Amino acid sequence: MPHICESTMKLLRETVRKIILELGQAELDAASRIAGIAHQNQFRRDGQPYIMHPTAVQAITKRYYPDNIEAQILAMLHDVMEDGPAQSGLTRRQLFRMVKDAIPDDSRAQESIMNALRVMTHSKRTHPVYEDYLQLVFSNELATIVKISDLIHNLSHNPSDRQITKYRNALKKVAIPSHVAPAHRKKLEDILQ
């Protein structure tokens, strides 16, 4: 096997990364549009348009998992099913179909994202205890990645004392899975200190 010099290897890695990102850009753009529709007329506690939250969660996810397009798509969509119906006037079924149709060319990715989205959609009726919900989320690798990014953004963006206490207590009881990138985990732990 021929020896590949470091500069050739670097170029090869960059080319593969570019191809991966190009293959997912259409789906990521579609996810952004769906999130925009689902969160129209919705605002965060500080008055910012709500769409800033999934956009920030996607950016955090991308920072720690730059090649994981599925996680980035899920990050944009993570609150669509939970908050979207009340804000957009669309039903859950309509939003679910929009999400599913946004990932048409890869049935494995579609199933992975849809399963993670189902897990992340918090229903206080089925999981009234937050720790139980978090345990469910952490049982899904893709959902875990996005939930950690979600917690980082929520705790970095004017959190209430109640939020800080809720997340800190939950994470004392529910261990962060080992597949979370060490730097991603550390960022959350540093914020919680």
C-alpha cells in the first residue's frame, strides 16, 4: 500500500467532508424552512424570535459534530412537534409529514431522524417527571447529541433559576451517555457549575 503524505490526506479529508455536507445541505435547508413555519409568531422569554433557538442549537451541534448532518437536521427540528402545532396552525400530523418529506432520499436517515424527533418531543402527560423524559432522550444516540446542545443553549441564554435547578438536578440523576463528544459534555458541565 503506498504511503500518502499528510497534505494529500488532509485534502482527501476536506474533500470527503465537503461531499458529506453537500449531500445534506438540501435536507438541512428544508429543516430550516419547516422550523421557520412551525415557530412563526413564537418568541422566547427575552422577546427574540423563537427560530433563533433551533438555529443556535444547530450551530452548537455542528461545532461538536461537523459531519453529523442528521444531528444538525434534528437540531433545527427538535421543537417542531412540541411547539409547532400551537404556533403554526398546522396539525402534528401535517408537521410530521413535512419533516418526513424533507428527507426523501435516504430512508435510513429519515427513520433515524424521525425516531429521535419522537423521543425528543416532550409530553408531560406521558413523562410528567423530567428525569424520566431525559432518560428516554438519552436512550437515543441522535436525540442525546441534540438534547445536550439544547441544554447548552437554554442554559447560556438567560435561563431562569427554575431552569438551572431543573437541569442540574436531572443531570445528577441521569448520566450523560458515553457517546457524547468529550468537549460537548464538558461545555454543558462547565455551564452547570
